[in-house]
Amino acid sequence: MTNEIAPQLRRGWTTGACATAAVKAGLQILWGGRVPNDVTITLPKGETPLFALAHMAQGDGWAEVGIEKDAGDDPDVTHGALIKARVCASDGGVVFRAGEGVGTVTKAGLPIGVGEPAINPVPRAMMDEVVAEMAVEFGQNPDVEITISVPNGAEIAKKTWNPRLGIKSGLSILGTTGVVRPFSCAAWIASIHRGVDVARAEGLRHVAGCTGATSEKVVQELLGLPEQAMLDMGDFAGGLLKYLARHPVEHVTIGGGIGKISKLAQGARDLHSKRSQVDFSLLNEWVDVDISGVNTALEAVTIAPELALRVADEALAQVKLILKDAPVEPSIVVIDRAGNLLAKAGL
């Protein structure tokens, strides 16, 4: 038997880092009169990645550079997208514009105000710093208009949370560190948090976190909830509920298949198969018939249908433990793989 070492997953760079690199290269062209082959920027934690130019254009008083986003080994929908920045003089200070494929904020609750281009605070700060740095280097006033665009960004954005968050017509320019870490749980949980923020700002009284598309469809139809109330929780029940404990919404429904909800009922906070498993011996204790030989929670419910309600009740108790004394009224919806309702609790 040989000991194999798993390959190191390759990191990538955020859209915000790519946009910042494009701005820096654009200013070198606009103010310095030279076209670089590549450009280096300094990220918030001091890293200095090198970016190759994938697009360059210039005209009277403007320059535009595009950087192709490399998300490393992360399955990022923006991997391979061209992040373009056009720079020209502004009437004063640094001004951000949304070009083709970059969204505009239309709902309160996000860190960027309504009507603003969906360029998050850290990327804005990174670009501000680059403008100041380049202005000193080339003896120019730091009065720059920056237009960020992403060809096909509006289509890519349909695969993101943006439509639910009220970001219209394109992508967000994101990044807190400038680095994309492969399969980042933190990035998903951050998206869940922003969904709660928008729901609260919209004054919604009921939100739902579901483990997948089927349970989301069932819960949304069952409760008549609007799209922005549906939080793409995935496996991160704990991430959603802990945030709601600090930022409450009046009602929350957790929906999912019998397997995932069984794990929640047994105390799991992360419902991914690699990080939690169903305890079949405990399921056996929850019913009066012997189900000790089953291999799945769905098989257990087929033998003992009453188990679904016990799972829902136990899951509700676990959710209340996470929420503690927060003014949030929880409920549970349990379905099978076909989307049939098996049980509910708290509704």
C-alpha cells in the first residue's frame, strides 16, 4: 500500500483583484504612454500576484484593459470571464461606473448603496489605492472615472445570487482578500448572510433556507414566499441560523430532504456528506419498529413513516437551540427525493 498525498488545490484571484490590475495597467497606458505585458498589484494581505493583459484598447483621453479571471481550482461561475476596466479623467476624485455586464444595486441591505454599481467596498478601496499610487508615479491628479465591464456578465449573473439580492443587469465585482480559495465555505456563507441582510432591509417577515432546489420549490409554494425570501442555504444550516440569531427575521423555515434534516435533527450544523453522517442507531431509537438494517434515512421512513414527523420535531428543537433567545419563530419542512411532503413542524 502506498501513501498518496492529495494534490494542493490551486488558488485564484477575485473579480475585484482582476479589476484592480486592469485599472493599474490602464493608467500606465493613459498616463505613462506604454503598454505593459503584465501588471502586479498588492492585495490586502500583502500578496503580489502578476496578471497578464488579455485585452487592450485606447482612444482620445481613455484606455481600457481586460484581465481574464483565473479562479484556480474553484468551480467559480466567473472563471475565464474577461474583467475590463476603462479609465479616463473625472470631474473630481475616483468615480465608479457599471459597464456592460456589471450590475447595479436596487435594494437596500447591501454594503453598496441603491443606484450604485455593484462594486464592493474592498475592490473600490484597492482601486482607490492604485489610482493614488499611479498619480504620484506619473505626476497626475487622482481624478479618474473607472468603468468596469464584463462581457456576458448579465448572462453569468443568472447563475449567482444577484437577482435575489436585487443586483440587476450583471455581476458584482467582489473580493475581501483578492484571493479565491477553492471550494470556499466562507464565500457561500457570506452570500447567505447578504441574503439575510437584503431580506431584513426589504422588511420581509419570513425567510426560508433550503438544502437544494427541490426542497426550495416545495417550501416556496407551500408558504407563498417571494424569491428574495429564499436563501440558498445548501449544507450550511449552522451558518444561516447563527447569523439569524444575531440579525433576526420574524420567521424562518428550514427545508430539506429526509437525510439532510435527519442530520440536523441529530445535532449537525454542516449537513455535507463529508462532514456529517446520519446516525441510524439513533433513528432506530425514535420509532417503535426495528429499522436497524436500513442504509438511508429515506429507506427508514419507507419502513416507519412516523419517523419523518419525529425527525421534523427533533430538527425544530435543534434549530431553537442555535437561535437561542433570538426573536425568530422557526419551522421545518421535510420532503422525499421526488419533492413529496413527508412532515412539517412549527407550521
